[in-house]
Amino acid sequence: DGERVYIGDGDGNFLCLALKDGAEVWKAKTEGTIEGTACIIGDRVVVGATDGFVYAYDKMTGTPEWKFETLGEIVGGINTFTRQSPDGNIPCAVFGSHDNKLYCIDARDGAEQWSVETGYYVNGTPSVAGDKISFGGCDGFIYINNAQTGEEVGKFEIESYISNSIIIKDDVAYVAHYDNRVDA
């Protein structure tokens, strides 16, 4: 965030370190390992763990704000976007789980906004470009979903596990996968 860095480890520790010298600012504990990247959303930092929970902490103090439970491990990172609703804009966290779903939750309180089911694990960090969310599944498909509703708007078969993140640049999605290729 310009002053601090947030990292997790294999023991389930989630740490906030001072960027200038690496000194520990605060530490929180999860029940699983942390493999994916965290995401700063407003005054919170949000991270997933292999215990199936997404955790939100006050980014300054490490005070737990909320946690959201899935039915599978979370090994990818968290991404963010703003969802428009009749009640105003909602800062959202979007992430995949080993319960074969992609989730969108309200970053303010952890309330589920929508989820979509795939054919297998969702490992990588979802990409957000405009009003679309793109992500790969271990079922060998790239999914493109409407960020506001979760509705699927496109799907491409790669025929190989996709266990990492999709990068989008100039309306082209790039993905590496288990067929030892990078596709665009």
C-alpha cells in the first residue's frame, strides 16, 4: 500500500511488514497455508487460505473484520472490482476455490454477491478487465463472466489444466497451462 507489504506463509501466518525495513507491523493466524496473493480493498486487506476461508483484516491494525467460508481450498489470489447495485457501489473481492466455484463477495462485510460453478477447481487469481472477469479452471476452460451479475458470457476450451492466473492486455487474454504452452 506504499508503506506496508502483506504476505502469507506455509504455516498460516498472515503478516503486515513495514516496506522500508521489513519490520513486522502485525501478524494474524489462519488455519491453513496461504499460497495466493492478498488484495487491499479500501481499509481492508483480504486473503484466502487452504482452510477454505477468505479473511479480511483492518490493513493498519490487523484486527479481523470478517471471514467467508467456501467448501474447498483457496490457493489463488484475490482480485477486486466495484459492483454497481441499486443501493450504490459495492467494493467486491473475487476469487476461486477448490469447491469448483468463482465467488464475488462484498469486501465491506463478506456477504456473497454471486458465485458461479465450474467443472473443477479454480486455482488462479481471476482477471478483471472492464465489466468482465476472466479465469481458468482445472477443467480446461477459460471462463469470461459479467462482473456485475456473474453470468457467463464466454467460454473457451484449452483442453488442459489451467492452474494459474490469466493476464489481459489490450483485450487479449494470455494463459499458461499444463500442456506446456502459453495461449493467447
